[in-house]
Amino acid sequence: MRRLYTGEVEERGRADQSIVTYRLGAPLCIAGETRPIEPALVGRIITANPDKDELLRNPIHAQAFKRVWSVNPALLSAGIVRSLLGRDTEVDLELATQVTNRLLAGREVPFRVRDNITVMVLGLHCFEEYATSLGITLPELQVDRAVEGLLEDLLESGGTAVKTGLDYFIEELSVMAVAGTLKHGRHYVYKDGLLALHFPSCHAAFAEHCKRTGFEGEVPDRKALRRQLIENVRRGGYIKELDARVSFGSERRRAVNVDLDIAKQTLEVDDFPQDEPDKEYRGQWGWQHD
């Protein structure tokens, strides 16, 4: 799915041991209850989430579906292809780009998502023009609502970024802390909104948790996650320090400092519980920096 986006080259073996090489070029449409959540895929897709309640409230949708179900949609392809081949693609694309820029004015949207919206707007424009060529007047297509729905579904951080593997990491650590599989004083120390994570042990517990629970999101290895930590610091995000010296009971360890109040603005996280320390560490907890 990721490699379809740029049309990469694929290879397949033949029975005679030779190899056939071809370029991936076909669009891919996936239907189901959920969508991919891997950041590399989220930035490459256009989503549509029909409202099931609306289907029940308004019978016109069921009636339209029955009409579509009664015909062979493949019969439409020849006319659509002829119509598209007869259009000036550069002019249509320029119009779609202008509409997209107007709809996204004043918003910070990742380049891939912006490009995807442009493609969507282009497709809707060509669809309207095709209908007009057949003498059909379509209901008004609410492109602005479509764009808002897409951005709301795909973007985090106040609508400016796709959720990253680091975001899922912090969210799952919160779940693990509440469940008791992540221990205060061992994996993390939390005080006054500042969360100190012992990164190696937290990542090991996270990987084990994802394997045990069948977590379907992205599970970056330690090196990749470290790179995302660095990027978050440079971006001025919720990661405040990478190698802070923090007291974990009787030991001082390097820790990643997270401003949990900032993280809560965009992520689904709760406060990390502050359990009573283990007996041998009682009275030794502290929050100290060199």
C-alpha cells in the first residue's frame, strides 16, 4: 500500500525461474470498519466515513443504492474514460489547486495530505463536468465539508500533523501505566505534569505489550523512535529533554522528559499513576536534576 503512492517497481518470479518487472500504477480502494493508522499510510490516503445514522434517518440513500445495485457499473467506464481523455488535465489541475489553496487557507497541512486533497477536488470537478456533458444536474457537492471531515479524521496536533509512532507510544504507555504493567519509579517518574520516562525499559515493555495485545498500530524500533523523539524536541512539541538525569528511587538514570499537559492537548493520555514505592525504596523517591 505504501509503495503504490509513488509507483515503485515490483518483481514477480515465473515458473521458468525468470523475473518479470512492472511498475505499480493502479489505485487502491479499501472498504471496511476501520482505516490504516500507520503514519506512513495515513499521509497517503483519502478517507470517507459515511454516517450510518444518516442512512437510517434518510431513505433517499437506500433508494439510490438500490438503483446503483441494479446496473453494471463497468458500463460507465468507457464514457468516463473518453470524457477524461478529452479534457485539458493541466487546466483542471490548476483549478483544483486553487480551490484546495482556498479551502486550506490559514491552515498548516502536511504536503502529502494537501496533495491528496487536491486529487480529491480534481476528481470531484471532473465528475461534475462529466455529469454536465450528459445533461445531468448534480446536487451541490459540499467539498468544504468533505475536506473538513478528511482533516479531522487524519490529522492530530490541532489539525496540523498526522499522528506518529511516538504519539501512539505515549498513548499506549498511559494505558499500560493505568493497567499497572508500567511501574512508577521503575519505568517512569511523574510529578507536577512532567513525566520522566526511562526510554529503554519503556520501549521494551511497549513492544511486549503490543505483541501480547495484538496492537495493530505502528511499532517503531528503538532507533526509529529515538529519531522521532529528536524531531519532536526540535519542533517544540511535548518532548522537553532527551537525556535528563532523574532520580528513580535510589538510582539516577537518563530519562526522556515529557510535558504531559501539552501531550494531553492532542493525545489520548491520562495522568500516570504515582503508586507507593517498593518497600526497599520507601522514602527514597525524589525528582532531581543535575
